[in-house]
Amino acid sequence: MRVTRRQLLAATTLLGGAVVAGAGSVAIRWWDQAPGTPYAVLSEDEAAILDALAEACFPAGGTPALGGAAAGVGRYFDGVLEGLALEQQKLLRLALHAIDALPLATHGGYLSELPVPDASDALASWLRSPRPELRGLAQSFSIFVGMAWMAHPAVRPRIAPMFGCGFADAGGLPDRLGAS
């Protein structure tokens, strides 16, 4: 069977249109998720994604033994989002869902469903990626997770000697952003 240029062009156009339509429908579904309890901006799914990312960064059992998910990263990030404009909130939430979907091709599941070692492996690969947009996305969310983990009352006294700025004496985060 011979394939003409017109047939190839039509097939490519249809395939491209299907990909764009599929990506658009997924983005629309994520775009306006209602906040879940106790969050002001984040949905329960988004908080679960943050917990998985936090565990990938700070698995439980180290020193201190506090895992990333137990540090209240969702509440911290929700507080950060509250201070942003609506469109910025939506874009960061969309980026969070994109991070959740990234390991589908390499690890066969969403980040929020992967075992902690696999999630940590995926995160490490993104942080080493030659693609600057992927590396930047992973770095940005890792910074948010790290700030929330370090502000937790179980962690703050252990890292305070490294900071001469009075971090431990300042009481950490305001109550509305504090870890659970």
C-alpha cells in the first residue's frame, strides 16, 4: 500500500489535533478543582501530590525521622498560593498535576501512586535532566518542599545552628502556614 503525501499530512494533522484536544481536556479538568478541607486553594488530590513529592525529597526515617509528608507541606504550599493572584494559583496547581503525571512514561504510574524509592528516583532524574524546563520545574517544587520541611518544629532546632539569622528563635512559620 502506498501512502501519499496528502494522506501523511492528513494523518499527522489529525494525530496532532487529537493530542492537543486530549491535553486540553486534561488541563481543563485540573484547572478548576475545588479546594479540599482544610485547604483554602489546594484540592485533596493536589495535597496528595505534594505529600508524595515531599516524601520523595525527605523520606521518613532519617535524622530527624520526620518524613516530608508528615511535615505539613500541603498546608505550607496552600498558604503560599493564598497570597498569589488567581491565574498564578491555577498555573502552579496545573504544574503540580504535570509533575504528578511525569513518571507515567518512565515508572508506569503517577508520582502520588509510586513507592517512595521510585518517586525519589524519578525526582532525582528530573533534577539531573538536560531539559532546563523539566529541571527548573523539579527544582522549584523541591525548594517549596524544602522550605516547608525545614520550618517544621521537629526539624528547625536541628538545622538552626547552621543559620546565624535567628531562624530557630523566630518561631518558624506563622500559624496559618505552620506545619501540622
